[in-house]
Amino acid sequence: MEFQWLNQSKIRQTGDRIEILAPAKTDFFCGGIDACEEGILPESLCNAPYYYTEVEGDFVLRVQVSHAFQDTYDSASVMVMKDETCWAKCCFELTDFGTHAAVSVVTRGDSDDANGCNLEGNTAWLQVCRVGNHFAFHYSADGEHYYMMRYFHLPALPVIKVGLLAQAPTGQGGIRVYEHLTIEKKTVKNIRAGK
């Protein structure tokens, strides 16, 4: 598969290990909230490095991700994208609650934001399944047993951008690591189970 950039960054590939630099203050989020008395509201940004390929039809993406969890919302993520107003990302993120968590965002104009399961350590597996215009995000601690974190619909075209997203919305950035990436052209029998 041929990959290309939206918001190019530094990349290093060694075997099946990909390292992407997330520059400071980079994210994909389309905010719809104007004010909040306390806490951090994500800015509207579409400037994070996205290293993607185009895939037609149903597929399953799997990748092991890791990073240093330095600043709030730092994440190694995967993303599916129709365009900059219609996309979804599955993240292994340092949350604003101080946890390492499987987090998802779905954007159809404005972005939502959903923290999923908290995970121990700095490494996790992420999975994306597509069946028609239905998608599911899954996470795994061991690369064997996957659990659903999000099931959703996107009004996507048959060909969609699929790939790796490196973000650092509030901090100074850093390296995001992606290993053992596979994108398999297949239709899962149970999209919620991811198999």
C-alpha cells in the first residue's frame, strides 16, 4: 500500500516500526463549544500529522501504539477520513483525568469526544473495522483479545483515507510509535466483536 501525508511531519521506519513526530499544539478536533468556566476545551485544529493510505470497501486495521504520555491529550491514534469535516479517530491518549485511556472522537461537522477504558502502561493495540458505512473501534492490551470502544456510522464514500495520526494538542510534542501495522481487506462477521 502506498501512504501519503496530510500535514507532513518527520517519520522514521525500521522494519515494521514507524515513528512519527507529533509537533507541538497539533490535533484533529472541530470544536463546537464556545466557553467553559473550568477545564480545558479542545481547540478547533486540523493540523496533526496524518500518514494515510486509501482503502476501498471493508477492512480491518490493527496496530500496536506507544508513546511517553507527557502532556494532556498526547496521543498515538488511528484515523478514518472522508474529508476534514467527516472523520473519526481512535486514540491511546493521556486524558485530562491523568489516565492512559482508549479514547474516540467522531466528527460530522462538530467533533464529539468519548473517553473509553483506562489502560495500564504506555502500550496498547488499536483496531478499526469497516462494514459498509459502519465502523467500530477496538482496543487490546495483548494484541489477541479486542474489546469494542465505539460503534458508529460515517457517510463515507467507498474509498476512504485510513492511517496513523500523531497528536499533541496542549504540549510540546514528541514521538508516537506504531508497530505491526496491518490493513486487511475483509468483512468481519460481527463488527461489534471485531471478528
